[in-house]
Amino acid sequence: MPVILPYVPTTITVHMGLPNQWAENVTVTFPDYVKNVASSEIYPTWEPAAIRANVLAIISFALNRVYTEFYPSRGYDFQITSTTAYDQKFIQGRNIFENISQIVDEIFNDYIRRTGFVEPLAAKFCNGTTSTCNGLSQWGSQELAQQGYNSMEILRHYYGNDIELVVDAPIQDVQTSYPGTPLRLGDTGSNVLVLQSALNWVSRSYPAIPKIWPVSGVFGPPTEEAVRQFQRIFNLAVDGVVGKATWYKLVYLYVGTARLAELVSEGQQFTSLQFPGVLREGDQGEAVRALQYMVSLVAQFYNTIPTVNIDGNFGPETARAVRAIQSAAGLNADGIVGERTWYALYNDFLPLSFAARGDTVRLGEQAQAVMAAAASPTRGSMARLGQFPGFPLELGHSDQIGGVLV
């Protein structure tokens, strides 16, 4: 199953110039990168709380670049640049301040994100004197620390109260989302599911791309036609084959439309699929959204179950779909989602939907991509975390409840 946290790369490659300018690429360990940037951006004489706040912003911004494949999706062979015009100041060979080094060693695999979101915050910052921005003020952070603010209070002052700290993120080598070989007519499996979900997501902004429905994990003629149309629109070789250029154009467009690399992002959220308590008409929130995701998936396979909007509002449309599910399951069709209705939907209907297909990919992978295709455009789409944003749902097996990324 996909992991549900972004990772910290063992190393990061820094381009020593503007993105489109010839310059050396330097690969360093991620902690050494953070130490270099922090030593270049702030002063070692600052209060420890200010240093920690700035280090967490530096880490989070860099991890966002890695997570979104920001530069690889544009055809570059590096993860970040050394210029503050685009990223963070990195000076090759510079000395590192001892107290900054110690702090980085303690927290290099911690980062900040919006509460409930998955992606690291694109934590923009500026010095606060010669330049200002809608992010952290470096000199301002020092002033707040001198007033007694701790590091998280400083970060919330600049980024909002909905900031939370993630600690001990997993560490691994840099991952690339491209499957390694082109996808073409006749292929099946999880990478095709990702492709189909991504095309459906992009088609919301480019309606000339035909929708692929249902998302099946089988690269058939409808998928090939959607790929060809995508390639026509974006001036790629129109061959219906998803090579590296086509794949990463999809990554680029997904990240851009979901604004995952911006300080104000639509965000990717994780919603538990554990039974949340009784739900009924008039209820609102993430538990209703999770219910609607499951109903939307099941409705693809059962003609008697109507589709619903995934908006987090339990209205008449959702109640009607719930009653249809209850009738099919032999339960009291009252439109109220109690524990029996919830687990009948999760344990009985979802597995049967995919078993009827006879596909070889796992239930979790099937559901993930179908959910991505059904995702609400106002909430962003989903991610196979640490890789290409295409897997929305960690369903698990019938005896293990997972969650939805929305």
C-alpha cells in the first residue's frame, strides 16, 4: 500500500543558478543542504526559537519542491535551485554555524503543513526589511522570539493558526514517479490507474480531453484517445503512448491546478474511513465527504445506486443514495448511516465492485484511482505520497479501515 506521509530525501540536488541557466548541479545530504541555507539566510546570534522557526520553514519549502517534483516535471534534473528568485539561498562550500548545525540535526526530518493536509507547506519567507512577502519575515521572527514566542507560535503568526508540526518523517532516496517504461495500449495495472486519474483531473480545466470512465486500470482505446488529445493540446508527439515527456506534463499540470507548490494551496487532506458515528440528512463535514466518496465509487457498479456530489453536505441526494444502498443490503432503508450501513458499504459493496471486474491489481489501488477521478475540484486531487499525485485512497482490506485523501 502507498505510504501516507511525504518523505525526507537522503540527498537533494541543487542547481547553482537560475532554472534555465547553465550552472553546476551539486548533490548534498538533505541535512547539509538545510544547514547551508540556514547559515546563508539567518544569523547564529538569533534566539533559538527564531532559528528553529526559520529552519522548519526552510525544510518545509524544500520538501514541498521534492514532493511535487516541481523541477523534474519541467524537464530539469535537479530538485531545487540556489537562487532566492525561485527558491532558497545555497552557497557552495560556505562555513556552517555550529548552533544552527545542532538544531538542524535535531529537526531535519520535521516539517510544517496545514492542519489535516498532507503536503509540506510551501513555506515562503523573506528578510522582512529589504523585501516583504505573504510569508515569514526573518527579522520579524527574531523580534517575536525576543518577545517570548516559541517556534510554532512564530510560524503560526505568519502562516496562520492552522499550522501543525509533523515529526520524524521517513527518510529515503529521491523517488521518481515515472514508471520507467512507456505506458501504451494493452497495458494494465496501478500506473495506468494513475494515468487515467490524472487525465480526468486535467480534463476539468481542458474539457477537450475526453473523460475516462470508469477508471479501470486497463489502457484501452478510450485511454489512448484521451492521451492523444492531451498530447495535441500540449504540443507533444501525438502517438497515444505515455512516455516520460507526457507523464511529467501531467505531473506539472496536476501540481499547478491544485496549487500544491504555493503557500495558499487547495491541499491534500486525509479523511479516516473508520465509522465516525451516526450520519443523517443535514450533517456536514469530512465524515460526510468520506461517505460520499464511497457512495460515488459504488454507484459506478450498481445501477440502482445514484451518484452524489462530494461536497461534505448530507442533503437529499446523499440520503437517496444511502437508502438505495440500505435496500440492496437488506437493511432498514431510512437514509440514516449507522454502523451497520457504514460497514456494509465499506466491507460488502466496495470489494464486490472490484471483484466483479476480475482485474489483477489490488483493491486498494483500484479504489484509489477511481476516487481520484471522482474527487471534488474544490479540494484538489490526490497523491501517491512521495510520488506522482494520483493515488487518492488507502482503502486497505475488508478487515482494515484506511482513509481518503481529498
